[in-house]
Amino acid sequence: MILQDVWKAPDRPTVNRRPPVGPVRRWFRPSHKLSKIFVAAVLVLQIYPLFWILTTSVKTQQSFAASNAFALPSHITFSNFARAFREGDIPRFMMNSAIVTAASDVLIVLFGMMAAYAIYVLGFRFSKLVLGLFLAGIVIPVQVVLVPLFIDYSHIGLLNSYPSLVLPLAGFGLPIAVYLFHSFYSYIPPEVYEAAALDGCGPYRLFLRITAPLATPTIVTVVFINSIFIWNDFIFANTFLLTQNLRTVPLGLDNYMGEMGATDWTATFAAVSVTATPVLLAFLVLNRALMRGLAGQGR
């Protein structure tokens, strides 16, 4: 009841707004049309690569080699998908990527929520400095930690394992998670925390019973944003994974590169289509929650 009363939006008085007339209306029309053209152009740039990958994955090898690579397929075949599964262990690659992605997302969400909760809700001395240090991690390139991490992993026996990928990926995903959760917590009215404290909620119970459930859209946003980069990570996987059975999807696609640079392109595009499907399906299913989280509308 307390949360419902707090979140209940007050009735807003209706305001009679007249549409612009005369030269004002004419001034707005070109910009409105230009914005539509710009959005359409961006949409085409985003969708066309996916369309090209799908069309190339159903072309025959002879058609792809002999005709224009960007032309539509003259004959559709699904043998490329069978050859892609035969030449590369796609299920194993996807399973490895799923394990690394899920473990990294759990660490990012857990530590990101707790860090932002401690910084913004609980508050402590130098909390703004700590937030600034987290945000500074966004600008640190991943290349600077490859050699030190490789040396450390080789000394402690962590090389060629799932944790060798999960730990750095979670660390580099934590700054943006702290920023998003910190931004979300600012939307929660202080009266909610005060009412919960008067009812006897301690800091841990307040976090588990109130803050965490309200942050569901932000959790979805953090998971999806980081999952895209973790699923497609190549540099950490190529540095720390040494055996075939631990390869993730980006490393697995390298198996289609033959001797002297010869590449079975149609099978490669078929494999890319299969491995990109989980991310696309996740976006379609979680689209609304993702947009709400990016807009900061936790409620």
C-alpha cells in the first residue's frame, strides 16, 4: 500500500494547446520530414547487413563466387547450414558463449546494483569520488590489461578456463552498470526509503524487498547491453583460451578459415546467422523492458 500511494501519479490539469498556425507550422514541417528520412536511413543501415548475411547464407558456393556478392540469390539452398554444423562444432561454441555470458551478467548485475545502492542510497564519505572512479573505467581500453592478466593467469593456473574470461568481462562491464543503476535509483522518491525505514526495514532488507524488484527494467537493460559485447568478445577469448573445447562463438567462426586464407564464405555466413539468432530473439522479446530501462523509467 505504501508503494502504491507513493507511485500513484497525481492528476495533472489539462492544458489546452493550440496547434501552431501560419509560418510556425510551415517551419516545423521540413524538420519533421528530415527526421523521418534520417531515421529511415539509420534503419536501413542497421537492417541491411542482417539481410545480406541471411541471403548469402542460402546462396550456393558457385553463385556466390561467380556473381555479385551483394546480389539476391538466384537459387536457394540450405546445405550451407548442414556444412556449417559439420565443419564447426556450433552447439559447443554457443554453449561456451552462453556459460561465459550468463556468469558475467550475474556478476555485473549483482555488484553493479550493490555498488550503486551503496553510493546513492546509503551514502558515505567520498561516495562521489568512488562513483567517478567507476565511471573512469569506461574509458580504459581492454588492450592494456591483456599482457598483465595473461602473466597472472599463467602463474595461478587460471589460464584456459571459464573464469579467465568471466572476470575481466565482468570487470569491464561493471562501470556502465553502476552508472545505469545509479541513474535509476535517482528516480525513486526518498519517501519510499523513509517509509520502509519507519516500518523496520534495514539496509539489506530495503535492498532486497524494494530496490531490487523495482530495478527490473534496468536489470534487463544492463544484461542485454553487456550480453552483446560478451557474446561477441574475441580479444579476451583469443588471448586466454588455448583449447578447442573451450572456444566461444567468435573463435569458433575462425574454424571456417582454411589454408592460405581460403574461406568457405557461404558456410561462414550460415554459421553467423545461427550464432546471431539468440541475441536477436532476446532483443525482440525484451524490447519494451530494454527501452524503459534506457529511458530511466524504472517504474
